[in-house]
Amino acid sequence: MFNLCDNYEMEMNTEALKFILGMKIRQTRHQNKQSLKQLSELSGLSLSYISEIEKGKKYPKPEMLFKLAKGLSCSYEDLVSLKFENKGNPVTAILNSPFLNELPLKEFGISMTEIFELANNTPTKASAFIQTLLEIGRNYDLQVEHFLLASLRSYQKMHLNYFPELEKLAAKFIKNKLKNQSLNPSFLEQLLLNDYDVLVTYQDLSQDKELKSLRSIWIQGKHQKVIINQKLNASQKTFELAKEVFYRIKDIKIRPESSTWMKVESFEQVYNNFEASYFAGALILPEKPILKHISNFLKLQKWQPEKLEKIIKSYPTTPEMFLYRLSQLIPHHIQLPEMHYMRLHNTPGENKFFLTKELNTTDVFVPRGIGPHEHHCRRWASIQLLKKLAKKQKQGKPPNILISAQRSKFDDESGVFFNIAIARPMNINDNNNSGMTLGFKINTKFKNKTRFWNDEKVPEVQVHETCERCPLSHKQCKHRSANPDIYIKELDIKNKETKLQEFIQREQR
């Protein structure tokens, strides 16, 4: 007999326990070739009561369970333990898998009971489906943390990345706490110390290669302490401290120990960190003034990057934070929901670009869906800016920020996107540059909201996800970094399918 608890101990909720017990009773009854009426007579319990138990609606008291065990000719221990005779039973896979049990199902309105019902109603298909999920996880390194972060992106997409309750909390803080004071590290340090007894210290983490990329570290002990990387600029320090304020305002205990994920332990941890970051961004870049600035910018007849740079510099923020903040406000307030945001990191001189943050509310392209060894399309405006930035750094003339725009055409059916791209050197890591893209689909709404959408100075460029998936030849694209292997393979399959259908149609005549 296979013990489900040998490999993984799960904290079962009441509803799940009810359903598992009901499933075991029904399974044992069928093995004994007993009807409900026969079990009722042997146990002395009413037929309707046993039926309710089997449906997972009731969990009987111990004395009733003893009667059921007697009627089923099994022991009490066998009846209440999390054991199933059949190792292939889908419930076995569910209970024995840390991957499945750590998924944030309840956050999406799915209960474990519903999963068990699926397994019970269509056991063969459900078992195959669950085993497939596990196999994908093993073969493609689909770790729980990847799923949790993907779940958060889905949650953001469902809400167009805009959360009014967090906006209100930030506005309330500005009104009641800031008043006429400026938001800066010194103010937040004093607030954390005086109101929450949290000490803030600054340390140089650059001497430790494992820790040098961290922005902050939270120390939970007899005295609470937050260590901030002293290499951060003022706006980055403000952002990290504002997150700490949020954790105290909301009395949140489940949170990461550092600014960069070392280990993702639960969806609640991921979500709490997201809310803290959203709150911090809303404090530094308040909703109303940002909307006023960006609305006026969109009314410009021509694309003027210098004016966008001036707006960014008027706030105590980084270009990354500013552009990402627009991804929160524009879809909701300016009603431009078809949006995508990407952030890439690049080491100057290297032809490698790593996706570090992404949110896509369209179904046109999925940058997270590409393989780990594929090459991001070098035609994207942000990658072109990163190359330009690296060249200027090599010449000893590094700019603080580069801004450009591009009308990006993904394919003939998906339309064109207006992309704003920004690149800059990273403060915390001297060896890396950061490039961001914020894009909106050019449709009727976008044309009505944005006057410079067809500025002739903004180039229209055909782009793709990766070189491996792109139909452009080497002659058509001088930026190609790899052969179109995936495109050729998909085209070959498509041609074979076409030929097969043509052959079948001929034979049917």
C-alpha cells in the first residue's frame, strides 16, 4: 500500500478531508461490490447519511467512522489515513506533489475540493492531465517559483496592472504623513524608527559577490533592522524604504528577506512583495501629477524625447520606475489596455540580453514563452539603445539616459505597436546596463489619445520574439544573431499538414 504522506506532508483543509474520506468510502464499497443500501444495513447508518459522506458534504464523528469501517470490513486507520490502493490514482499524484500543492489555486477561485472532484469524476483523464503537469515540471524545470511569479503576472493582467486600494493607501499616506515634507530616505528612516522601532543602516555590499546585487536586506530578530545597499541612488533608497513602511502599515509578516528573490516560498509572499512595490511606486510617483504630465505629453504634435526626459527628471525616480509606473496608470486612466512592458539587462560589449521583468496584456507575443537559449530580436528599440549605450561607454562618453521610439510591426495580422524605449547604466551593478520598453497597440483609441503616433521621425520596424522564430532572411535583417531554426521547423510542419490535406482530398474524390 502506498502512503501519500511518506514524501510530502500536506496541511489538509476540512473540505478536502471530507472529499477524500467520501472518495475512499465509495472506492472501498465498489471494491466490496456493495450497494449503498447494503452498507447502510451493515453499518447501521442511514442510506442518505452515507450518501452525503460519499459526496464530501459531511465528515462523521469517530463513532460513526468505526461503524462505517465495520460495514466496509476495513480498519478505522485504513479509512481515515491518506492512503490509496492504486498508485495511479490522480488523488495520489495531487497529495504527493509539492508542486501541485503549492500552487495558489485559491487565489484564482479554485478549491482543492474542485480538483478532487475532477479527479473523481474523470479519473483516467484527470490522472493523465496531472501526471502531464508533473512531467512538464520535471523536464522543463517548471519550478513552483516560476509558476508563482507567472501567477502574479496573470493577476496583474486581469486587473490591467492597476490597483485602486493601493493608490488610495498611498494618497492617504501622502496627505497624513508627508503633508508639506518631501519624500526622501531621511524622512522614511525617521518614520520607521519612531513609529515602528525599525533601525535603518547603510552598508557597502560590493565586497561580497553573492550579495552585491541586493538592494536591501531585512533582519528579523530581537531588534528589527533594514540594511540598505549604500551604492543605491536616492530614489532607489526611497523605494526600498517605502516598501518597508508598507509592510509595517499592513502588519505583513510573510515577505522576502531581501530585495532580490533568493527563494520563492509562497504566492502570499510573492503577492505581498508586489503590493509593497506598488505602494512604493505610488508614493514616489503620485497618481494625479503623473497623469497630468503624461496627458500633456501625449498631446504633443511631434515625438519629443527630450520633453519626456524632462518629466522623468522632475520626479525623484529612476527611468525604470517611471516607465513601469506608466504601465499601471495609462491602461486604466487613458483606456489603452493593449500594453506590454519589458526590461532587459546587458553587459556592455556582450551580445547577450536577459529579460528581467515583463508584463503583457496583449496576446500578440509572449517574451516569457521563448526558450532559454534563444536570442531576443535585436531590432527592438530597447536593444538598439543598449548597443548604442555600450558603444558610447567604450568611447568614454557614457550618457545618463537614452530615449527613443519605434513603431514595431510584429506580423501582418497583429498590427503595429508604438514603443517607447529607455536605456541607462545601472547604479548598483557597474557592469550592466538596463533597457526598458513600454508599448501600446496603435488602434483607433491610441490614435485619438496620442497625436504623435504617426510622426515620420519615428521609424516603423518589423520585429519578432527571437531570431530563431523570425521569418526574415540574413539579407533582410543585418541584426540577426542566430539562424531561424524554429521558424523553419514550424514552416516544414505546416507544409506537411497542407500536403497531407491535399492528398486526403484527392483520395476522397
